[in-house]
Amino acid sequence: MLQYRDDILHMNGVSLLEIAEEVGTPTYVYSFDTLTRRVRTYRQAFPHALIAYAYKANATPAILAHLAHLDCGADVVSLGELQAALAAGVPPDKIVVNGNAKSDALLLLAARAGVRALNLDAREEIPRAAWAAQTVGRPLTVNVRINPGIDAKTHTHLRVGAPGSHFGIPPEDVLPAIRDIMRTPHLRFRGLHVHLGSQLLHPEDVEAIARVVAHWVRTVRQAGYPVEEVDMGGGLGIAYTEEPALTPDRVARLWAPHMRDLDVRWVLEPGRWLIAPVGVLLLRVVQVKRAWGRTFVAVDGGMNVLLRPALYGARHRIWPVVRGEAVEPVDVVGPNCESADVLGRDYLLPTPRSGDVLAVLDVGAYGYSMANRYNLRDLPAQVGVWGDTFALLSVNWLPRQLPKGLDRSGGLA
């Protein structure tokens, strides 16, 4: 996807320097060809499963429409995401609804649309789901989301199946919750849902999902309740730097011994693995400061356009868009008035100059979806790349607001 040609970084057949010059920065750039390949890789590993893409990773409308064209379903957690899935053309029977604090409006639309399943996050949600189904006058299919109490080996903020987590139904309440559902008019129990967390990289964590699901399918059936489907959640991680990562094919092999005899349909909720490597973030160097024995490279977007480093301590690869020979260690910092506004320390980059363009890699997931307007900064633009062509997917409003005589950066034109 990314390669240097004549020392200029290209995505597929498009110069990222050309995009930076024509569109400006900060700008997210996505390779739709790469997205297509990654969806096909996932589907080859799980040919009979519904792939319900996790909208929280990136809900850019053009990306959602492309995924719908590739026959992906949707994993949504809000009214806005459900509306976006329907607008993108995702059939309701390929939409699963998650979340621990579903609004009444979300419950009503889910029931009215006839989604594939509402994954119940608490016993207390059962009467609310029944109310929504009764209000719209049609049954609502539900799954029980189990919190197995497993500490996945990922960042503490990303563990949602751990002991004490506010997500999911604890083990002691699973059978009572199913009993309540079976006794509740307007609700139809379909199956189980388990999601341990995000950025899962260790085989033992991934295999634990299958063990938990297999145990509970058998337990629920032994209690006399049918289980037609299991939603295995998402969370498969990627290698942001040099850490080892798992492939969908490896996950399928890890799950097979536990799942082959269960006779259930599968739903999968990949987000990051599909979309993260698809995107890069283009940033322009505003100024270079040398102080305290360090070199600070200040760029025009920080935690407002990419929150992950400040929120999770994440480290992304950062490459120069124009390759140089001499390199030096630098700290790449954003423009916001926060000490946490650091995209990364001790990167070896060509000796930086004001006006240089940098590319932050693997930002397709939780990049634009977490972008914000802190310090009243503009949202970044977004660009899609297909082969050797590119097009704007979304623009910011700042260029239309500039007083006459000022360029995009606020300097004199």
C-alpha cells in the first residue's frame, strides 16, 4: 500500500505529497483497495460467518458504503451509528446493536428496523427492550452479552470483559437473564455474545473467547434453552510497530477445536483489523524547536486529530513524506495546550524543517472517529484513494472561513 517512489511516499499509485499540497493538512487518507483485500482475507478465514464491521472504529460514510457493497454487516452502539448503517444500505438482518447505555431512541429504531439482534448488556435492559418492541408492535430478537471476567492482555482502557467491568452480564446472572427473556412477551432469545476487549494480540486471549462461548452454549442448552447463534465479538489487534500480531486465519484455527461441534451460526465484529492499516494521517511541520537537549517537531495536528497516543499511550509509525538521508531523534508534538499532546518521542526522522509533511501510519481505526475540536481547531479532511486516483470524502470548514489575504495556515497569502 505504502512505498517510496523517487523518495516521495505513495499510497498505491498516488503521491501523498500531492494530496497534502492540494487538500492541505491535517488530512486522513484511506486506501480502498487495501480495505477490500482485508475484508476478503477475513471472509476467507470465516466463510460462513456474518462479518459485522464495528462502526466505532471509523464511520466515514464512503467507507461504510464500500463495506456494505462488500456485503459486510454492521456492529453499532448508538442511534447515530444505526442510522448510518441503514443509510449505507446495510440490511437490518445484518445489523447487531451493542452498548451498555442504549437510549430509548436507539431501542425503538432497532425494534422498528428489525435488526438481527440486540445484544443485551444487563438484566435491567430486558424490560426496556420489551417496551421498545411492544411500542413498535413487532418482536425484537436479543442475545445475552456475557462478561466472562477475563483480564485480556491489552491496555486497561480496552478491557471490557474483565472482572468489575461495567460491560456485559456477569456469569451468575446469565441463566437468570435468559429465563427472564423467555418469559417476556415481545422478545425472542437467539444466542450469546462475548467481547473481551480491543487490540487483542495474544493467542491465549483469542482462544479464551472460544472456550467461554463453547462452555456457555453447552450450559445454556443443558438448562433447556436453545442457542442458535453466537456473536464472538471483535477486538483482533494489529501490529502498530514491531509487536507480533495474529491473522484471521490463525484465529480461525485457534477457535476450531472448541467450536466445531456446537452447530451454531457465527457473527464477528471486526473493526480495527479491517480498517486501521487502511489509513494514514498527513501532518505538516509548523516549526522546529531545540530545547532541553531535545528536538521538538511541532505539527499542525495532535490529540485533536489523533487521540490514541494521549489516551492509550499508543505509538504509531511516523514516516517522512519526502525521504531524506540524515536522520536525528525528534519528539513529534501537537499544537494543543496540553502536555499530553505528544504524538511520539524519539522518532528517527530526516532533519526536520518547517513545511515538511509527515505521515502517521495505521490510523484508519479510532483516528477520525475520535477526532475533536479541542481548542476550537478544525476537524481534519478525509481523502479516499482508489488505484492511482483520489477524491475528497469530507472537508473541513476552515478554508471557507478565512479572512481575505490569509492562507490555510493563517499566514499571509
